[in-house]
Amino acid sequence: MTEDLIKEIKHIQQCLVNKETEGEEWEEKMNAVHKLEEVADYLKDALGKGIEF
């Protein structure tokens, strides 16, 4: 299940990156992309330790 969550997070990130934005909206979008990357990294670390979500 954790692997599926990581795949979904990556899909959401890609959707955000593909959305055309500018200015402040672009900054907010990139902030969200970076936060999602942090979540994906956390899940990868947990998966490596044998923790499933």
C-alpha cells in the first residue's frame, strides 16, 4: 500500500508541474510540489524500515 501512495503522490506532483501558472500562484504550486516530495521521501524511508501505511 505504501508503494501505491508514493505512486499517487508522484502523479499529483506531475499534475501540479504540468499546470500552467505564474507569479505568486507558481510559487504556491512549487511549495506544494516540494512538500509532496517530503511526504514521498518519508514514505520511502518508512518502507525501507518495513513500515506499511
